[in-house]
Amino acid sequence: MVQLRKQTPGFGARRLIAEFDLPLGHNALQRIINAHQLTRPPKRRHRRKNDLRAVKAAYAPFTHFQMDVKYLTDIPFFWPQMQKNGLPRFQYTIRELSCGAQFLAYSNELSKTYATFAVERFLKHLHQHQVDTRQGIITTDLGAEFDGDTVHYRPESFHLTIEQRWSAKHRFNPPSCPNANADVESVHHTVETEFYDAQRFDSRSDFFAKSATYQLWYNVARKNSSRGYQSPADLLATKAPQISPKIFLLHPIPLESLLPKTGGHDVPGRAVLSAHA
């Protein structure tokens, strides 16, 4: 019994009995495990979080990303300004996991079209900075804007834009696993506290100027306590000095600006992304 426990340290007393048909009760087997000091202390929550941080910190920069949409319509301080100045209602967020950088884009609607525009603009930006998008993995939840309800993908869909056009990988988070998108959800909380609850906006142009400044500050200057009080730019310089820090200069835009000038009445065609988009 001791040998079986050593061979399968992840099995508890009940599982050992069930798997190996052992002729004793689970309480008796647990006493044997305890007597031979073969118990495993339970991992505390902070330990699990630190383990995950270590895994993510080991990723090569700009290879693993989480993407999500933040609703801006439920932020009390921001809501009156949104109504008065016609500010965006949704934030499309891509978070890079190794260094912790965030990249934002905005729209007035939650849609697959705008999610596709945002991810294609981002992947093109990586390509322009000599990042191999074939190594990229983008994870999302199962939202309709990310093709989570799609059975047959279309060539211009969110999923195939990532997989075929840019040869990256798109992965859905497992169902009923709310912590799978923890990194991007964490940055959503931070941006709400530091930006939407703290800034006043006089106009749409003022909003986009300030959002660009905030994103640049977050990526280049803000020290992250969970990453050794280093900024994403600090970490990038250490982990991948061959990548230019100009990669952080993808400023937020209104995704409506990428809609083609001509097209069908119902579904717009693929956006044409300029080098400065």
C-alpha cells in the first residue's frame, strides 16, 4: 500500500482502494498514509496563483494572449460622460501574458465584426515588428463575438482570421471555468479603477488621446507589483531585447474607423488595415 501511494501520489485513500481493489476501508488506509508521512499539504490559493504566474512568466514574450470585451455601460462615473460626449460603449482588450502589456480598441457595438477588426489589427502590428505570429496563441471565452456559437466558420470569421490569415492559434476557454481569463479580467478591473473612475473626458478626441496616454503609461512606465515591480517594457527588454519597444505604440482607435467605405448593406467586407491603423 505504501508503494502504491508513492507511485500515485495524486490518489487519495478512496481512489487507491477503487483503482487497485485494496481489501481495507479508506479510514484504515488513510491512517497508513499518515503514519508513513505520505500526505500532501493542500495548496493554498496564493500558492496556486504564484504557480500560474511562474508558468506565464516563462512564456516567450508576445506568444500568448487573452482577449475579452469590457462593457463600459455599467461604470457610474463614466456613464454620464458617455451619454454627453458620445463615447465608446465597449472596450476590446488584448492582454499579453509574459510581460503583462495591454492593447485596447473601442466600439459602440459588441459584434464579431469589431472583434475581428481588433485582433487582425493587432496581429498585423506584431508582424510589422518581426514577431512570428505562427507562434501566437489567443484565448477567448465562448462569446458570440469570438465565434463561440459558430458551427461552420466563414473565411472572414474571427476564428479563421486568426488561424488562416495569420497562422496563429485561437483557443476557447473551457466551459464553466471563470478563472481561465483571469489575466484580462484583472486588467479590466485595473483600467476601470485607474482610468474610467479617475478621468473626465470633454469629447471623443479627448477620450482617445487620454486612452492612448493611459495605455502607453501602463505598458512602459507603470510598475506591476505581481511581476517584481517591473513594467511590461522592463520585462520585454530583459526577456526579448530583439523586439523593439515600439511594439507598445499600437494606440487605441474606434473600430468603426476600419469599416470599408463601400460594401453590402448587412455585413461589411474585410477591413483594409493601413500601416498606421
